Amino acid sequence: MDLKDILKRRDLDIEQCVASTDQVMQQVAMEVFKGTSIDQIQVALVSSVMNIADIYKSKKFSILILKAALTQLESEDFIESGKKLN
């Protein structure tokens, strides 16, 4: 299942998701400008997802979206690297 399917199945408002993403990306940009490393920011974002999952009892949903995101990232990396299946 990809992230678009998850949005549809959970009946999430795409505009609100985009607005929230924009806010998070603004914070990320500010951290980068301060000199925070991208690795630190990524660890903080993943940790935030884990904390939200725990606090709001949404671990199954968090696992679902993280798996979908990982699948998408691996697919994009596979295409970009030019690797071929044997």
C-alpha cells in the first residue's frame, strides 16, 4: 500500500496534510540554517513519529505509514541507482 492509498483509506484531508508538511518543512529549513545536520533532523523526525504513535496510541497506523514510506524510498533509490534485478 502506498501513501496515497493510505490517505484515501483513512479519509484524510490532503490539503491539511500538505499544510502540516509545509509547516514541518519550514521548521526543518530553520534547523538546517542553524547548522543542524540532516542526519540529526531525520533522527528527530523519526523519533517524533514514534513519540506521537506512543502518546496518541496510533502505533499500527505509524507502522503502516512508515512501511509505505520505506517502500517508496527504496523503490526511488533502486531506480536512481540504476540497479537491476538478477
